Amino acid sequence: MGTMLAGKVAVITGAGRGIGQGVALLFAEEGAKVVVVDNGCDVDGRNTDAGPANDTVKQIIAKGGQAVAQTQGVETAAGGEAAIQKAIDTYGKLDILVAVHGILRDRMIFNMSEEEWDTVIKFHLKGVFNVLKPASVIMRQQRSGRIILFTSIAGLWGNSGQGNYGAAHAGKAGLMRVAARDLGRYGVTVNCIAPGRIMSEQIRRKYPEQFRAAESARDIPLGRYGEPEELACLAVFLASPLACYITGAVMPVDGGFRRYAF
């Protein structure tokens, strides 16, 4: 077990699978007590399953860490508040918020339905606000805290067929910059991690043809798609005391694949 986050309490949304799970596992290994927030929905946001969140908790506990599951979705204000309250009720405080959750409903813009647009914006952008607001109230009062959001190249550069997803992620970057200004005077840092060409197994299973061919990674200097766990190290750093003077930043983790400006 490490000590970079020893004694800290972290709420991590989307921590049942993929990137969020990788972050939760490493946070726990570095000493954080983790609230694993995930309603276990499908990639498109349909259906729910408590299994993924509970599985992450079991993995953390099996390695000697501390964690608790929160399986209510954060796409509603009540769900976001419940996620933050879970940390207070279970561990008595909140030090870190990491928002990784999200869904996909890809469609070319000329075919996208209003429901597909609204649902992705609701899950991604509103979902971040739903946890960021109650977390910021607590962190402002205690005059300390770390908030880490996840954006995407779909919003920073653009990705065909992801108008809803891209708009939500561009919105997250904008929200981060404003929150960093609003909360900086209270000792709270707010930053974004920007994954690029990093896919969880859940996405690979849903879109197997997209990731089957070796040439799909030709435009990545490191020559391969990244793994969710490879983002977790940066998240740990941003949540640690070492990052005390970093706020309002968008940081890429993309194997060198950078075609967007910050």
C-alpha cells in the first residue's frame, strides 16, 4: 500500500468499470478511503446493475483497502447529493471528487434524435454538476479539496458521430475552468484529465471492429491504445499534496495523440 493519499476520502463516479475502476483501485492502494459510485448501466445508459460497483469494492477490500459502494446514478441532483453524502455518512469527511462517469449514444449529427442529445448531456454534463456542487459546498467550508473531472478529445478536438458526447465534454472543460476560479480562493483545486485513445473493455466489446485492426493505432506515437489504469497515476498526482499549485488545467493522457488546443 502507498501513502500519497493516506487518510483522504475520495468519491469516484463511474468507478464500477474501465477508467473509473482503475482510478478507484489505485486511489485505494495509495491509502484513500473510496466511495465507489456507479449504477452499473449499459454503455448507452440503459438498465442498471449494482454488480460493477460492488465488484470494485470487493477488489479494494481484498487488497486491504477501504471502500463502500453507492449505486444511485448521478444524472439527477438527488443522486449527486447522495454520492457526496455517502462519504460524509461513512467516513465523516470529503477530500477528493473524481468524476469519470458517462455513457455513449453515438449518431451522426444529421440523424441524432433529441432524446439521444438530451440523455448524453444529462448523464455527462449535468451529472458532473450534480456531484460538483455539493462537493464544492463542503470543500469551500473546509477550505481544502481536490476536484478532478474527465474530458475527451471528442470535445476538445472533435470526433465524428459524437456531437452530443463532444458537446458535453467541451462543457466539462469549460465548467472546470470556471470552478477553478470560483474555488481557488478557498484552497480547492479543479482540473481535467483528457484521455485520448484509451478504451475500457466495455467499449471494446461494444465496438469490436473499431479496435480490431492494428492500423487503428497508427496515429498514436506510442503505437497502441492506452489502458484505463494508465490514467490513474495522473489522477493520484492531481489529488495529492504534490499538485497543490495546479488548478484550471486540462492534462492529456493520450500516448502522444494531441490534435487539440487547451
